[in-house]
Amino acid sequence: MIFSSLIFTYAFLPICLILYMLVKPLKGKNAVLIILSLFFYAWGEPVRVGLLILSAAVNYFIGIWIGDAKSEKGQKAAISVGLVFNIGMIAVIKYSGFLMTNVNSLFHSSLPVPDIAPLAGISFYTFQIISYIVDCYWGKVEPQRNFFKLLLYISLFPQLIAGPIVRYQTIADEIEDRTTTLQDYSEGFSRFIVGLAKKVVLADQLHKIVDSFLGSSGVSSLTIAGSWYGVIVYSLYIYFDFSGYSDMAIGIGRIFGFHFNENFNHPYLCASIQEFWQRWHISLGTFFRDYLTPITFFGYRNKYLSLALVWLCTGIWHGAAWNYILWGVYYGLFILFEELLGKKRIKKIPIVIRHIYSKLVIIIGFGIFYFDDTKGGIKNLGLFLRNLTPANPNGALGIAEKISFCNNLFLIIAAVVCTFPLISWFKKLSERSLAAKSVISVSGTAVCAALLILSSILMVDATTQAFLYWHF
């Protein structure tokens, strides 16, 4: 089940909310959320919920072990077992097939290649679990001694499939005690509708353009303009797809009294690659910063080795394919370049040049990100990168991109405009006077209603386009 579907919007979510409101004790409300979260995750693939519960149970006992250990040696043993279990589980399920394929290719062997179906959201909830046991080990949180409360944290359906990666300490108090005010309902539903519109009205429509240029038709025949057009639209698509899911997750969480951290902060406003990653998929970036950079090498902490480890893991986290590893290394090199250049020197560069530089790096980066093994892999990536340059044998401009751009002009303009912090601007305007606040409040309600209607119309008889990060 995905958020951008009629069955979720008009059946699952209302039923969940009604049951939640009918039950008065917090213990009962938590039980409702656990049951419905497990049902949500089991939808279409019931077997995967068993692995989720197993993971929760193992890490529940790991947390207790850490808390009850009488010595540092016992705590180290507990955290080691926990890390081996969690990293081993995701390695086997997500990466074993990729690893064995490459071993066979390298050594010309014929070892059996595991064919394990990918589990939706496994990277997200596994990283949440890792953050929990590590924080228990570091003494940042107390181990949760009620298994069902920990299961609620791990399985909570708003952020289960595609994040944001919510740390236990962020919502620990709200698991124990929370209330939902009228403001929470209002802002939660508004945030959900905005996210739904990002996904259905913008991302799904942009995806059709991406598929026609970078998809099944292949990249070998694209002109220079066609290649740039396709990857620029893809950069817009992936932003609205992923940030739309995050908005919906944060909004639904708010409805049930949970306050998740922001996962996006208008990343295309950045003027450097470092700033981009401070604004894009914030929960993943902060996870690697907080849990990988403290790692020492031969007893010493080295920022360059830490940087290499962070960006290698960032690439690997996104998928079992060489393009993702290359994508991580690509960004790591630009981060290293900016580190060596220094913030003072970067600020001396004209802002226009910095914006052009950052957008070019980001757009080409998403081109690398696009070509996984299902889309031709490294071979098609090489053709794509060639076709961005004057070495392209197909010429500079073709009729296909002209027609597509003209037919989708308003969609592209709307997408570009919506990368700016429009809601924040309107909120600042509303603070100027009571009259402005009333007008903007009424207008905002009308806009949300219109977006919900438009999104609902587009979801009728539409082919369900799953969230891109569903598989990560």
C-alpha cells in the first residue's frame, strides 16, 4: 500500500484515524497504531512483516542486554551482536545477489546467485534500529523495556517505508505520552495534502517525461538537448517524489501526535554541494555524520578517511548496483574539493557562479543515480554522459524535446516554482497583520481543498507509480 492511492487516502487513513480516536487510553491508541502499521506493511506481501517483528524482537533483547550489562566488555559484546545481526540481515537480503554476481564475473566462476526479493523500506527501518541500539550503548537513551512500545517505534506506518529515518530519542517521550490538538490535525492534514500533490500532480507527471527520454527508448539516440532535458526533469521528479513522501509522513505523524524531524529544506536553493546535502535527505546525512564519523582508523580519527567511508556507505545504502557506488564516490569527491577549498574561498566566488556549479553537479549526479542495472547500468550511463557533451553524434537539438517541452511547459514551470519555499513566504506575510493572516489562512484552506480534489482525480484509474525510495 502506498500513500498516493485512493485506498489509502479514503479508506485506510480514515479508518485508522476513527479507530485511534475511539480508543481513549494511550496504551490502546498505541495498540491500534501497531496493528494497523503491521497490516499496512504486510499489504501485498504478508511474509515481510514476520522479518520486521523478528528484527524488533532481537533488537529489543539487545537493548535490554546493553542496559543490564555489568561491564563495558558486556556492553561491547551486546552492541557487536546487534550490529552484526542488523548489518548482516540487510547485507544478505539486499546485497548478496549483487556480491555473488560480481564474484562470478571477476573470477569466472558459477557460484549460485541468491534471488531474494527486495523488502520495501528495509534500509530505513534497519537504520532506525541501529540508531536505537547505538544510542543505548552511548547512554543517550534508556533501553525500552516494553517490547510493544519499541515495536511501535520501528513499525510506525507513516515513516516505515521511505523515511525519514526517525531516531528513537526524537519520539521516545511521545510514545510514552502525547496529545493531538486541533492545530496538529490542521497542520498535519495540510502537510499530507501538500505532499500528496507533490507526488501525484508533479512527480508522477514528470516521471512520464523522464520515461520517454531516459527510459525504454534508450539514451543512444538522444541529442545533447534531449539528454539535458531528460535529466533535468528527472532531478525535479526525484525531489518531488521523495520530499512528497516525507511531507506525507510528517503530516500523518503529526495527526497522531508525533513530531518527526524535517527531511528536506528546499535543496535546490543551495550554492554548494555541502549545502545541498545539508538540505537533501537530512535524516540520512545526519545518521552517517553522527554514527560513522566517530569511527577511528588504527586508533586515530581521520576526517578524510571518515569522509570516504561516509560517501561510500551513502552510495551503497541506496542500492546494490555500481552506479550507486559511483554516485556516492562522485559526491564524496566534490565534498572533498570544497573541504580543501575552504568556506572563505568559496564565499568569495560570485553567487551566480556557485549556483550554476552546484546545479550542474547535482543534475549530472542524478544522471549517474538513474542508470541502475534495470536501466542499462554502466553501459547506458556511459552513453548518457557522452550525450551530454559535443561528442554526441546525434546533434545538439531534436524535435522530440521541443515538442515535449512545449506540451509540458506549465508543468515544468510549476515544478521549478515549487522548489522555492512558498509556504514559508506566505507564513511570513501572514505575520504582518491580522487581516493578512485571515486572508492567507482562508486561501490556504481553499488551495489544500483544490489540491486534494485534483490529486484524487489524477489517482482515479491511474497506474500506481510507487515511490522511488520505496525500494531503498
